[in-house]
Amino acid sequence: MSLKLGSKKLHQGRKFMYDAIEKHHAKFYRKNKKSYKDKFVEKRNCPLCNSNKYFNLFKKRGGVYVKCISCNMIFLNPVFKDKELIKYYTNLHDFQAISIKKESSFYKLIYSKGLESINRFRNKGSNLIDIGCSSGFFLDLASKYGWKTYGIELNQKEKKLIDKKHIIFSQDIDLLSNNLKFDLITLWDVIEHIKDGNKFLKKLKKKMNKKGLIFIQTPNVYSLAARILHEKCNLFDGLEHVNLYNTQTIKILAEKNGFEILNNESVISEIPIVSNYLNYTNPYFGETDHANKILGLINEKKLHQNNLGYKMQVILKVK
């Protein structure tokens, strides 16, 4: 989308959301605004392999990102306590839903790509549940593809925006009826918010029908944009994105919990953002004349062939 609109115009349209996030985060800062208050956070081992050996990468807002020496997982440490994260998401603003509505053509494109990938591995099933469904835009599209649609959304402001034709819950998936199982579970930009990915996948497995699939879209921490921009990249937000995966660590997570990866595709190039930064301008608000290549060397097709896109779309099935 930024290739079409230009980076500056796209991110100017999102500035209201960035400002709201910063204002919301400020409630949890110490007076020096360099870290979060102790009562909100806790230290932890690597969430993927449980190693206590890691090194600091950089700070972003009040958070510190570290990298595990054993498995290369990148994660926030310290991290918000479970009860504080639940309160945070329950009371969060609804600006993400507004942003999706404003950029509906882009989200329709990216959601459709995900659904088309799913259909390569499974004919349309009877039901799906979208965890973290926001205002239900994806559910609206999925229902047109013939799915019976369910969702989970903790944010009460966003839940009110969802069409009543979908069945929506405000509770963890493992608290749903034992009789309710799904052919497809979708996680659009959700798993990076989950502190314990191992525990979470085990929960999901119990709610899947035989031959069911899990679809995950998540930021790619080894994307070209993240590797070049580091803490200047929006992928690092300092609070919500607690665990950040790449193609290797998402594979470790899957296999460790009895899943195999059917497909892993790179999406969203961020070529304009990287081009801005390499031209010594603000990556998101710079005015570089965007071409379809970075420094005339790497185009969008080549970037995705090498799994360097800003996000990954991953499909899992139980082994």
C-alpha cells in the first residue's frame, strides 16, 4: 500500500493512532519516562526455549528488547505481568479499528491473500474463529467466502463495532464450550502479543477439529526493514509486541508443540520505508521518490523470495 500511496501519506494517516498509543503507554512510565514502573512488569527467561542467557539489543519507549543466545528469539524483557496486559487490552482505544476502516482496500487485499493461501490446503470448512478480531473486518470477508464466523475480542470498544451476524466472545479460547471446535483458527497480528507462545498453541490444538488449520500473520523480526531500522522500526513498540518471530523461531515454536508448517510466505515489502531511511530521511514521513527497488538492487519479488518481507503469513497443521 505504501508503494501506491507513498510512505509519508500513508503514515500521516496513521499518526492519530501512533499518538494515541504513545499517550496510552505514558500512563505506565516512571517519571524519567525511560522505563516502566516496577509494579507493572516482571523479568523472564526466553519464552521459546526457557534459556536465561540473552543480551540486550536496544530500548524502545519504556521497553527493552533482548535476543536469546540459545535460539535467537527476540523478546521484551522485562515484560508486562499477565493481569496488567489483560487490563491494558480490555481498556485500549479503538483506533486500530478506525485505521482498518480507513485502509480497507489494503486490509481486504492482505486478508484475501491469507484466505486464498488457506484454500490451497483445505476446501472451505464449516467454521473459523478469529482471535483478536478487532472490528470484525476479516470476519466480514471470511463470511463471504462461505465460513461460519466466530471471534474473540477483549477490547470492549472494538467489540461494539462488530456485525451481529458473527458470534463474538470476550474470553480466552480455552474457556469456550468443550463442544465448540473449529476447522480454522486465525491469528492476524496476534501471536506477537502472546507472552507464552508454547502454552498458547497447546490451547489452540484442543479447540481444533480433525484436519483443522491455524493461520498466523505476524511481524517478521528478520525482515529487511527491521534489520536495517532496528529500534526505529514500528515492528518494535516497546509494550505490546512481547515476542517477535522469524522464519526459524516460528518453526521451532510450531514443531515444539506438535505442529508442522504447511506454508510460510513473506508479505508487505516496506521498500519505501527502507528507502527513506537509507536516504537519510525519516523512514515513515520522509519524502524519498519511491521506486520499486531499494538502491536499485532489490525489488519486491526478490525481497519476498528471500523471506525479507515485513510480515509472515504462516499456516500450521497438527502433525
